[in-house]
Amino acid sequence: MVTATSDSSSAEPSPARRDRSPWNWLLAPAAIAPLLTFIFNRDEPRLAGIPFFYWFQLLLVAFAAACTSAVYLATRRGGASDEA
């Protein structure tokens, strides 16, 4: 019976992670804001007849998309424009 063993001492150490950026903190408000329902748990003011509860959630979706896009653009690694 032969067993394969992994000798971690002879393996090269993995390179340090480079995806830890301060820009990632911009994702926190986009994830936490929808959980704070006491902020938008009301009916007034209405926007075009739509209760605040609904239109504010749609606003949060746009906010989260903007935050995600900003973090992506700020932290993306080399792309086609970086290759020359």
C-alpha cells in the first residue's frame, strides 16, 4: 500500500495575499445599511406615491452597486490596458 505524502517543508511558501486594500472597507456600509431596518421602517415621505420603505431600498441597491463598482475599479489587477 503506497500513500502519497505532502512534504510542506520542501514546498515554496505561498506569496503574500495582495487583495487586502483599504478600498474594501467601502463595501461595509453597502452591506450593513440594509440590515438597519429601523432607519427606513416608515411610510412617509412618499416618492411618486411609493412608500419610503420601498424607494429607500431601491436607493440602497444603487448605492451598493456604486460602492462595488468603485472598489472593483480601484482594486482590479492588470487588464488589457496595462499590457503593452
